[in-house]
Amino acid sequence: MTLAEECIAELDNALAEAGSDAVLRRFFGTGPNQTWVDVTLRVAERAPTEDELVAGYSQNDMFIVTSPTQLINAQFPGGQPVGSKPAWLPKAGTGADKLFIFDQQRQIELVDPIKVDNTVVRINLKLKG
Amino acid sequence: MAGTYPLAIMSSINEGEVVFTPIKYLSSAHAVTLYGRFVYGSGGGQLFANIETSLDSGSTWIPIACFAFTTINSSKAFNLSGLKDQISPIPIGALSGDEAISGILGDWIRARVVADADYVNSTLDLRMTAR
């Protein structure tokens, strides 16, 4: 097992034991023609600390840690035009993905993939409530 | 692996052919249900959504279903079994609109969409449940 595989396995075990389910939704199109693709992720969540609140974060913000495993297993977001950039990581900014956690829809503000030897082993997300 | 997978989602449909990356590792799937949903805006003419399977990791592709859409909203589905006997060889070739062949199911499946004109504000959503 490579170091990256070990990191992912450890994170998956921790999330299986102590994490929660959340649904990542990617939107395609706009208005009445809009459609989407969902994938269920295992996540660990936390609210901003006191220091982070002082630094400008809001109480509605949320920090998420998730694993690449469910995204890769689901082959998220499905078939893409051949030659297009792979887009399985959650998207922030314009046209951002949404995360449904504890029955609340939240916008992804920041995506921070952690890599070990060129392999994504963990994904940190910052959400706006 | 069993599950539901998007094969192609297009919110911008232009004249020509678009080939989509395949869904892989479906060796444990004995059947697939294919669902095509087309929401029409304006423009366009004829749209064919071909579903193809590969038994050689994407070197060659066998058409197994073809959805045909025109200029109206439409939703259609096929169910294809990989366990159905085919004791007479099936010629491999393009399928006509709204046609499918059952009994041939590889472990890779992809969509190939062909439009004969530009569609405006229209959406094509192709999904598959493998089980």
C-alpha cells in the first residue's frame, strides 16, 4: 500500500466511525433547464473557532473534511466530453457546487485538496451557510 | 459497480458529435436501465443520444441503444439485460432512433451525442442505473 493509499484508508476509517453523511450537488444549465448530479459523501464538520470568528469568519460558516473515495467510486460527475478537464473535485466560486448537510444547503466557498505524491488524499472545504 | 451514473449532461447542445468519457468497472452489472430526458428550448432539429458499450476497455464500441429527440420535451427509458441469450450473432452497427439491442453488455458504457443543428437553451440528461 502506498503512503497516499494509507492516508486515504485512515481518513475513510475515521469518517466511517465519527463522520456524517452529506450530499454534494453539481448543477448543469440554468433556470427551468437546470439539472444536477448528486453524490453522498462522508464528512467531518466543525464550526469556526473563536480566533477564526475574530479573523472575520461568520458563525454560519462551516469547515468540512472529506475523502476522495466516494467521489472516485461514484465516478462523479459522470460522463464528461472527451478532452475536457477532469472535474471530480468539488467546485467553488462561480457555478459552485452545493453541499447539503443536516438538511441545510450550503455554498462551497473554498476547496483545498491535500495531496500526497500527486494523489488527492483529503479535501478540505469551507462552506457558507 | 452497481449504482446510478450520469452518462452525459448537456446544457449547451451544438451541431455535431460529442463523445463522453465512459463509466467504467461495471463488470458486476447484469443489467442497465437507461434514462434520457430532453428539455427543449428553441432551435435544433434532430438529436441522437447513442449509448455504447465496450468489451475491450474502450478500444472499440458497440452501440446498444439510441434515444432520438426532436424539438419537444421528451423523456424515454430502456432496460437492457446482459444475461439475455443471443445465439444468433448481432451485426455491430449504428442503431436507428429509439432502438436498442439487449443481451450485449460490456463493463464500460459511454454516451455519444449527435445533433444536426444548434439547440438553444435546451438540456439533455442521460443517466444509467447498473445493477
